[in-house]
Amino acid sequence: MWMTRRKRTRRKRSERMGYRTRTRIKTANLFRRVAQNVLQKEEKLTVSQWAEKYRELDDSSNISGRWSNSVTPYLVGIMDTLNDDYIREVYLCKGSQIGGTEVLINMLMYIIDRSPAPTMIVYPSDDLAKDISKDKLQPAIRLSQQVGRLFMENASKELRLKFKTMVLYLRGAGSPSKLASKAIKYLFFDEIDKMGGASKKEASPYNLAMERTKTYKSQSKVYACSTPTLATNYIWGLHDNADEVRHYFVPCPHCGEMIELIWKQIKYVEDEEKNMSPRDRAKTSKYICQSCGCIIEDKDKPKMLRAGEWRAVKKRGIGRPKTVGFWISSLYSIFLTWADIAEEFIKSKDDPETLQNFVNSWLAEPWEDTKLKTSKELVMERQTELPEMVVPAWAKILTGGVDVQEGSLYYTVRAWGDFMTSQNITHGQVLSLSDIEQVMNMEWQREDGVKMIVSLALIDSGFQADEIYQFCLTNSDWAKPCKGANNPLQGHYKISQINKPGSKVDGISLVWVDGGKYKDSISAKMHKETGTGSWMVYAGCDEEYASQVTAEHKVNVRKPNGKVTQEWVPKKSHGDNHYLDAEVYAMAAADLMGVRMLHLQQVENKETVEEEPDPDGQSWIPEISSWLGGNDGGAVYE
């Protein structure tokens, strides 16, 4: 019994020693593996290489399975800018079906795995940010084992994804406070042109977000992609004003010349009698090489893309670029044929709204309505033979318009005749309202020697309102205050009364002006040949005036609620349009003076004369015709 107990004790001691030995061996092996991992040099990969090795695409993508750079080879050069330490900002102006969002996702996943740091993606709205987080980003993260193992899903929220290595913030452009808080190293914008601009109280979402990168200074990275909308919106200006603008060139399969794929080289049969459907016409589409004139088939495109390269088409400054703008249209998409693109154009060309979508989303170009397109050259074509300050013989009334700025006032004086025929007789910039008073009370001489004065001038009261109201009250015989209407009016203008109880200006008239309608009229009449019904200027008109009155164009603008409206917007950021506003007010003043009825007044006067008895049996009409016509409207005196 004693021996049995002793054997059991000895056996237990041996088992304990064996366990300790095995534990020490396991611990030693663990430390050995850790040391190897620590000491092992990390594999160097660019973003495009990492994507090809670790990115998985789900069934919702055009091509599911492992990411392949050969499908969209033009994306490689964009993705790998993240690995260029010198480049700080990258802007992609693109067409649809190009893959700009996939570039963003590949960059993001590379950062999470290889270069973790606080990161933020800005979307046009919070709702869109939530949808993309749920439907696109998180599924992509889960599919990639390399990134999925770092994802702390239970600790994450829709707009705040937590990883073992970093935090990813997703924000909507409509939340200024959320855009202006924590410091970030990597900043992404998706569909940046759908974001709003600056308000009176806040800077633009773009500027607010950019402020967050200042902590990291030269280490920060910014990437923004979008289909363009207007030339004055974000993506077109950002990419076009970069240190270097790059376009993708591909070799022609026939001549080998490196060419850009451009819309005007897609040719299809004409159908003047409209016997063919849009699809049937589109099926005849071919791409004609602009270098050799040979036909490039759809089947040639994949090989051309793989042999393509990004080339700088515009450079600013000396040395390597810190900001790079990429531009690429849907013609480069492997998922679209020449026929697809041609059909889209044929179906949309007669509708401005759908045509704008084609120009923006397929051609990756900013939109401008050519039917209302104006230019300083067009203004200069509308010069008459009369010099400045000489009133045309056909003029019946004079009106003025004044745009008020903080440091000066811009004015115009315009002559009006039948059928809204008009001509600018002078314009200028002055420093005070007393200068305006002097200009508007001048005597102007008509070609035939008749003297005229300004019947009515509208003065902008959107700025320095109280001062303008008082001035118009003092000069009520020729001046009225006006404001631009925030929303479209039923007519071109409406009149209200100023409500300031206890003030001298209480109850005086205020003219609300629908600037959009008047700009439509100015543009339309500017396109009429010089003569009756045209909008003209004096001989020797200056180009600064011509530039300002054509500083805006009418485009389709998509509101945050998805509704599309046509609006007049500046062609260039910070471009002066003061003379245009002054001309709008001058035309509104003419409306108040009954300019649209002037030609009818002449007919009425003739009918009245014909009914008068002739006591002597002789015609006396020729003798009085000069003064009868000359006093029309009460704005002319001798």
C-alpha cells in the first residue's frame, strides 16, 4: 500500500515536470514567431498592388471576385498617388462607370492595413453616408481578410467605423459642426459636386473639412472624385487648377499614335427622315482615330487601355506637383460600347435636362446652355455707330439701373424704343449716391437734337438698405429702391411697401425684381442681330463692361431634395457681374415705364390723328408729326 502511494506521487511529479517542459517549449516557440514577425521586413506594396492581392469584389460589382488592375488599368496611376510622398491633393473629374469610388475604397483599405491614421470621408448628405457605410464600405471590409481582421464591428456605428489600428469617420456635407472638429490625416470626398457651397454663416463644407488636415500639415492626403456639374462647382475648378492636370492617352491599334478618346470622333449614320430608332442608329457607331482616320472597334479598347498612360496636359509652377488633377470620360469605360454612348446622346440631345446629364456624367464636362450662352465677344458685336452719351433717334424713354457694392456703385443708362429695342448710352463706377444723382439728372441729347432725361432708375437696396431708402425718398421723382427676389415671381417684378413704422421711409414703394427672368430677356435680345428688338451698346464699348454683363450663364442645378431647376450662376468663381445686375434693374425700370406698350401707343396716336377733322381740307399731319412723336411717354422735352 505504501509503495503504491509512493509510485502515484512520483508519477504526478513527473507529469508536472512534463507539463512545465511543454509549456516552456510553447512559450519559446511563441516568442520565436513574434520575433520573426517583428523582425520580418513588411512587404512593400503600392495601393494598386495591395488591391490586386487583398481586395475582393462582391456580386454587386460589374466583375466579382479578386480585384484585377487589368480591367481598369487607368485607375492604377490614380491609386498610386497615395504612395507618392510629395503629392498632397488628388482630384478626379470623371464620367460614370469609371470607378472613382473604387479608387477611394482601395486607398481606404490600404490605409487601414498599412498606414493607419485618423481618416474621414465626406459625402453630400448624412443619409448617403449611412447608405454607403451599410451597403458598400462595410461589406467590402468584411470581404477582405487583411482588413476584416482589424474591423471592430461591435464597437462601430454607421458613421464611425472602429478598427484595431484607427478610426474612420463618415460625414455628410450638411453638418458643419461635425466637419470642423477632430484632426485627420486622410480626407476623402465622394461626389463632391453634389455638396452645397458656403453660406452666410459657415464656410463651404470643403473648406471646413480641409481645416481638419492642418494638424498633419505636409503628411496629410486629400482625394476627391466626382462627375462635374458646372465649371464654377468644386471638381472642375479643383482639378483644372491643380499643379498638374493629367489625361489618359491610349495607342491607336492601327497607327500606334497615342490619342485621347473624345466624343466627336464617334460617328454614326445620319437619319434625317427619322426612320431609325435611337438604338438602331447607335449600332452603326464607330470610333474614327483622329490621327490616321482608321476605325477603332469596341474589341480594341481593352488592349488600348492596358497600353495607355497618364500624361500631363497642363503644368503650373516648377518642380514636382503637390496637387494633381485627373480627367477621364466614360468613353474609357470597359463596360460601355461606342453604341451605348451614342444612344445616350441621341436620346438626350433634344432635352436640356437629359443633355446636361450626358455632358456631365458621360463626357465628364461642365454644363453650359448654349441657347442662352453669352460672351463679351457677342456684346462687342452689338455696337452701333453712335458714340457714348448720344441717344438713338428711335429712343422714347431712358432708364437707369444701379448696383450697390460696399465701396462703390455701378450704374447704367439705357435708351428704349418700340419692341423693346434698347441701347446702352453710358455706364460707369462711382463712389457715392451724390454721384448717381448727378448722372441720372443729366440732359442727354438725341440724334435729332431733342433733349431727354432718365425717367426712372432702380437702385439696389440689398446692401445699405436704410441709406438707399432715404435717398430714394428724397429723389422719388426718378428713383425707386429694388431688391432681387429670392424665389421666382409670377411676373417679372412686383411692388410692395416698406414697413418701417415711425420712419420717414415707411410706406414707400419697393420693387422686387426676378433677376432670372430679366437675364433670360437680356440674353435672348443680345442674340438678335443689331437693329429692331436687339439689345445694343454704343460704339467703343469697353471690354470690362462686356465681360461683366456676360459673367453668368444659365444651367440646370440639382437641389439637395433632388429637384432640378434652371438658374443663372457665375461662370467663374469671384467674377464681377455688377454691370449685369445694373442692366437687370434698368430693364425692370423700363417695364415699370410701360416699355412693352410703346409700339401700341404710336398706333393709337395715328388713329387719333386720322379721326381729327380737317377744317381747311388740307393735311396738317406732317407739320406736327415731329413733336407729336417726340413727346411720347413724357420723358422727352424741348
